[in-house]
Amino acid sequence: MLAYMTAKDAAEKWNISRRRVNTLCQENRIPNVAMLGNMWIIPIEAVKPIDGRTTRYDKKNPAKPFIKWAGGKGQLLPTIRKMYPPKMGTEIHKYCEPMVGAGAVLFDVLNTYEMDEVYICDTNTELMNVFSVVRDNPLKMIKLLSEYEKKHLHLEGDSRKEFYYQQREMFNTEIQKPTKRNSVLRAALFIYLNKTCFNGLYRVNRKGLFNVPMGSYKNPTICDAENIKKTSELLQGVTILTGDYECVKDYVDENTFVYFDPPYRPLNKTSEFTSYTADDFNDDDQIRLSEFIKSLNEPRIMLSNSDPHNVDETDNFFDDLYEGMNINRVSAIRAINSKGKGRGKINELLITNY
């Protein structure tokens, strides 16, 4: 009769995370595993499977976000990485990103650390559907995206524009009746539109319908199959939630690193962006977010936002809101107005409680 150990025991024995052990069980990489209630049990004699993953620690070609996103953290990532909390991956073995967007920080964490539990969330239902499909059905989505890419690049001028608006109309039709059956189609259309629309924006009207015009890209990469496969692998075992950031409260504790990247407070009227969802994020929402952060059960917190001092040295909105926390002003290249000459180095805020 076989003797068994828990996933926690196996994680300690093999020096990997519990999340990784669970993934190995789900992928049938460990012989004779079994379920006891909702918990995996593993034969004590089981040998740690050879790690066939190609993504983790691939310094030359790490997994990266599969979409563009306004305010994405790609160019600020080296600075953010230096400010991760101490003991990431050891004492800090849970990661949570409640306003995930494209997930630049998420994928950097997953590329680098073995975390036991990972939770992501966003109010954008269609965005979270894309994450779920990339995790669960990458090959089906790659097939559809390849077809869109072939058709889009084959067409020129008005024909290409007509094809774009046909897909936009189809997307808006499908998102009004979201089901599991059309989830892959919606996700593929989301990525197609994201890669071909103006500036990669995701903007909706008050009815929640996508309304961004076509961009002017000549040869956009619409289907990056290799990266989709890499991100799919990293997302295995990640809990994907849809809703307001408060939905993560029950998952956060003192062993969790939580990164908040809310819509930035506009520096001026011309830099204001309308909107990722049908709702805006105003100063009252910024205040509510700060109150929620202070209510959490002692996790390590990092928050990004704009620095009002770029345009008004007396505007201490965030300094007052997060008094007592560490307010770091870091250099970033952004546009502070709608004209090209408004682009340049400005400060952004990285606020931490550690």
C-alpha cells in the first residue's frame, strides 16, 4: 500500500512552491497522485519531475504581456523590480495584483519567483476573460489570432479598414452576450483589436462598447504564438478574479506582496484618459483605494501613481493620502499633454509600506 505526502510536504522536500507542485499534479507529471477532498496527495517515493519549463529564468526571452495597455509598466519595470520587498519568494510567497492591466509586473514576478499563491483581478470583464483563455485555451486562441493576422496583413487601405471595423462590430456583439462558448472568440478579437487599434488603447463608451478607431500600423504582430505559450505556462495555477479590487481582501495576509496600479490621477485636463471601463476613476476613488489599502492585514504594499508635483509643487494629494508610508519619486518618460513636445522625463510615485 502506497504512503502519501501532501503538496506542502512535497514542496518542502523538492524545494519548490506548493503552486508548482499542484501544477505538476494537474499536468499528470507525477505518477500515482490522487485527490483527497480538494487536496492533492503524492506518493512519498515520488521523484521531483525534471523541470521542462523554458520560460522561467529565460533572461533573453522572458514571457511578457500579450497586450498593450495605457499606463503599462514596461519601461518602469527595472525601477519597480529593485523595489520589490525583501525575502520575495521565501517569507513572501503570495503575490496579488488587484488592478492587473497588461500585467507587466505580474509576469516579471512569475518569471523570477516561485510563489505559492497568485491572485489577479480587474474590473474589465473582457480583459480577465483574455487572461483566462490564455491560461486555459492558448492553442485555440493562437489558431484564431493567426487567421486574423493573415487576413489583416493581406489587406490594404480601405479593405483593411473595413475588416477592422467588421471585427470591432463582432466584438461588441459578442461581449453583450458573454458565455463560455464564445470566450475564445472574444479573447482573440480583444487581442486583434488591441494590436491594430489606435495606440493600443482599450476605451469604451457609456454603453460599455469598444469604440477605438483603427491605428496606422503597417505590419503589426497580431499573433505572437511563442509568447502566448510562455504566458500560458506561467499562468497555470493563478487565480483569476473579475471585479473591484476589494474582492482580493480575503486572500491577502502578512505573507503577501500586493501591487496596486490604479488609473493614474490626471496631471492636467489634456492628459486625462477616458476610460478602461464605462466608469471613471476620480479623486474620490483614489481616496477609497487608500482607505482599502490601510485596512489590509499587514501585507507588503506597493502602489504606482502620477506625481502632482510635476505641474504643481504645492499639490500634496498623495503625500497627504499616504502619510506614514514611503513615497518614492522615480523618473519615467510619459506624455503630460496631448502634444508630442509634452513627452519627456517626469516623476512618478512608487509608494510602499516597507
